[in-house]
Amino acid sequence: MSLCVQLELKNRKVLIVGGGHVALRKTKLFLREGAKVTIVAPDILKELYALAQCHKRAFTQDDVLDAFLVVAASNDAEVNGKVRQAAQQANVLFMNVEADSQSDVHAMSYIEDAYYALAFTTKGNSPSYAKQVLESFNAQLKQHHVPYLKALKTLRAAILRHVKDGVKKHALLEALLTMELPLLQFLAKAYLQQRACVLVYHGVTGEKAQEEIALLLQELSLHQPAMAFGYAYLSKRILSQVNDERTAVFSCRKLLAFLQDVSIPVQVVPMFLQEGHFYEEAKQLAYEYHASILPLPYATKDKLHALLQHLYDTYHKEGTKLLIIFHASEDSHFEKRCHAICAEMKDMTCCDEKQSKQLEETTQSYPLYMLYGKHASVTSTKRISCMSDKILRKQLFDHIMSMLQEKATT
């Protein structure tokens, strides 16, 4: 059993006993690491004289005295044995290139990247095979793990810098290892840019909902690359369904707490159509964690009228009724505004999803929900759209962009 470590060789003396091609390869390797290489051998390749301090003579026991590492690279087993004995007596690290099992330091195939160092050894059984295995692992690391390592490097530095409490620091570092890559990348970008925008949803499960959010985040990032855009859910029940072994989505509280811990300014975007207890919860969390909160996307009659008019112009067909369906809510302001607007349009009406079940099947319906979910899937047998398509997403995008620009100028 041996302990794998990395040796810091910069400005350290490495003695190589042997002057052949093996010694040449080892010399080039150690020089790349910043070592000072000395060669001792009766016969020395010409190339070595330009690379290292060379002594053309037989090895003596005193040669090892000022060395940090001694390498036996002679093709004479008896000489290599003497080198090993001298190194052991002087308490100097010893490597035998031809008998790895006799070494204090094992030669390992080695690859170093900006984010990791990868080493592998067969303990001398087959150095060539060790190189093949290493190259295979390295290809997998580059493809699957480097994006994680980039984000983890940034976030680890942020936590170590800003979080002073030891227990909390350890908990946050451990939490990073449970997160999905998009969440890690959002947090890392937010720290680097020192600007975060969090879209807060009640929460919806399913791939279509995640695709909708991903598309909106992508559009926002393209138009405002200096801002890190992420999202969070309020519903604990839905969070437990979305997150399995790894964390794909943070709760709003947990995300705002993390951003506050590493001193990132945050703007909260409430992704609700109407005021209600979810909106009140989002406002309270924003206040609690010193984040600014943008207004609701359809808080005014003008913005809601623009949306409904666009839906009417797009989907209404002569001789049919167009039904706009929204979530039921204790707050009636949104419902009243919808009814007032629909009353101005021919063959267009609105109601919440509970009332829609009683309407005739000939009515075409558009479920006005932020994301695709179970409400949209069961609202009507003849619905026009199963999800908040490009129309709704475009208006949400325009709203967020205008609010961010307004905040930037005030």
C-alpha cells in the first residue's frame, strides 16, 4: 500500500544516475517541473549536456547527499542497487525506473489541466498501458467534468472568502456537490458578474415546464449577458418532486440565502399573473434577504389588455368562442380586469379553471398559465395551447428587460 502525493520539484535538486535515453526522458520531465537536474554516469548522451549539469564518471555514495530525489536510470542492476542503498542511508527519496517496486516514489503517467491533475500507474507492469488508460480518463473528464470543476472553483473561492462561520461554510461547500450543472453555472456567473436576477415561480413539474424556463433564461442571457439569470420555486412539495438525487432547482429562500451569503446583489422577478399569497411570499423573501423585487408582469390593465388582444388576434376564429382560463385566486382584481377587457371583444370570455369544466366543449380555450402543468393539461378537451407559448414568453421577456433597464437608470 502506498500514498499518492504530488511532489513540488521547483528549484529542488534531482540526481539521475545514468546517461542514456531513459535518463534523457526523465530529465525533460523534471525540467518541466522546475527541478535542477544533475547527471552522473560514465557515458552520457550529447543532448543531456545542454539540459543538465553532467558528471562523466562512476557514481559515488556522496553524490546523493544534497539531492531531494535520486533516480536510478542505469542499465546496470548492481549500480542501481548501490544508488538505492546510498539514498536510503542519506534519507533521500529514491526512484528506480526499471524496478518500480523498489522505489520510494513511483513513476506515474500524468496529465495536468487547469482544473485537475490526473495520474495513473501500473506499478511498472506496463507503462504504455498506463498511458492509454490515462488518456481515456482524461477525455472523459474534459467532456463531462470540466464544466463542473470550473463552476465549483469559482463558488468554493466565494464561500471561503465571504462565509466566516465554520459550520455554515462546511455546509455550503457540501451543498455544492449536490447541485446540477445549470444551477452551479448560474451561481458562478452571478458571483463573477456580481449581478443576479432570479425568476420566482410557484413551481411546476415536468420536462415541458423546464424547457419553457430554459428558453426564457436563454433569451434573457443573450440580450443581457452581464446579468446572471436563474430561477427558483416557492412550493416545497413541488421542489421535492423536481429534485431527486441532485438539486436541479433551489427553493426561493435557499437561493436568496446563498446569494446573500456570498454578497451578490439580487433582483427578484415574480412570475405570477396576479397578486395572491405566492406573490406576498415572494415579496417577503425579497425583503428578508435585501433583494429588490420587480413588479408583476401584468399588474396594470394596459399590459393585460395587450396580452389578451394579442391572443384574440392570433387565436380567435369567426363563429367560435375563445375562452381565456386562469388560476383561481382569492384576489379578484385580476379576474375583474380580465372580464372587463374580454367584454370589449366579440366572442371572447374568461374564467378560472374550476369554472371552465362546466363550459361547452365547442369553446376553444387558451390556458393563461406561466408554465405547462397539470392545470393546462386537463383544463379543456379542445384547448388551443397546452403551454405558455411564444406569445406569453415574448411578453414576459419584454417585461423583464424593460424593468431591468428602468432599474438600471434609477
